[in-house]
Amino acid sequence: MKYMSFNSSCSYCCLANLLEGYGVDREDRELALDMDLPWLFSYDPEGRTFLAGAMLQGKAWFDCCLGPLGFAFVEEWVARDAVPAYLEAHVPCMVGIKTAAWKHAVVYTGRGEDGQLSFLNPHRRADGEPDRLSFTDEALLAALEAQNAVGCLRRMERPRPADRRDLEASLNCLEAYRRAVTDFCGRERTEQEIREAVNPLFRPLAVDALAMMELAGEGALADTLREFQRQAMALFRAGACLPAELIDLELFARAVDGLRAGVERRLARQG
């Protein structure tokens, strides 16, 4: 059983558990560092959301860490009612379930002796959470979306090296992110506007990039992001206001510049 070692890493922990079934020993943090996850950034136009760190999920991102190990992620979208049968035909596999607080990735391992569907439950070691979760078919259906991404691993004939284009795209994304935050902070915002900006605009740096810098051992940059997080939390508590009065845009610019420098170092290392 592999355990989570960084914030929101349940899906990468699931990959580590799936790899363990093939005899490949990797921790979630190793997968993240091997694929340069701390330095990857993206934008989801459908959700109008910037993404960083463990929020970069799905086949395109998972293959970045699996390819060099000789695996590919096979992902299919399955309707809710069809999920139990699909899981049983694809043991082991990963699926996301709804909890009281968030969406959580788990690994299906088969039916137990009691007939319930059994899952490995990624969590931090010694946090009091169970290693396994069990659901009746009805309980599982209640924890699913109408459509669900279900994924498993497939061996490839030969390993596939990492692709530097993701790092190059991250530079453009960081500049778009810089403009979006600066523009948002530059005029009066209602309480609702600020609340709606939490996940798409402020979380990428205040939560996900901060966790990545801690993982990567980038202490000075983590300190800068921690201060940005403190300011963002003050903004969310303030209600309607001019965000630039609470968000130090010079500090924000230093954070983005520091992230850009990290991406550029990795591009130079790859040649």
C-alpha cells in the first residue's frame, strides 16, 4: 500500500499503487518529481480554470510520469450505472468518488467475501483513515457522477521519454496567469466575484504550487507562495473590495518569476 505524501495527491498515489501491482516501486512524490510536476502549469478553457500541481490529472498528464516507466494510462468515460460492471472487468483500476468534502481517487481491487466492491484508499500514513473502503453497488452509484473517468495501466513495448513541450507550454500559461490575476486585482470586485475566483484563479499558486515547491525543496519560493496564500485568505474574508489593496502584486510577480525561472532551468537541463 502506497500512501500520500503531498497535498491532494490521491490520483498520483493511485498510480503508485497501480504500478506496485506490476512490481514497480514508486511513491507519489517520485512520480511527481520525475515528471517535473512542480513546474507544469495549464489552463482548462472549458472550466476557465488555471491548474497546477496535483490538479493536473488525466491521461495526458499521467502519461508524463508513466511513459518513461514503460506504461500508458488507459482512460474511459463510463456512465454511472455501468461503472460496477466496468470495474469488475478491469481490475485493478482507478476511479473518482464523491466524499462529503471533495472528489477522491481510489483503486478498485475486486469484490470482497461479503460481495461488496473493495478499494484501496489513498491517504497520508498514520492519519487515522482506513487503507480500504468497501461499497455496496448502491452506495457506490450514489458516490459517482453521471459520467466517470475510469483508468488502468497498459504496458508499452518500450519506455517513452518525457516531452519538453509541456514545460514550454507552462511558460505561456504562467504569463496568461500573471495577466489574469493582475487584471482581477486591478478593479473593485464584489464578494461573489471574489468567491468565484478562489479555485480557478487563486488556488493554483496559493495551494497547489505551494505544495509543489515544498515537495521540490524550493524553500525561498515556498515562503513567497506562503505569503501569497496568507494574503489570498485575507482577501476571501474581506468581502467586496479592491483586491490589489490586499494582494501584493509585486510579491505575486516575484512568485511567477520564480516559477518561470524553475521551468527555464528544466528546459535548459533537457537541452
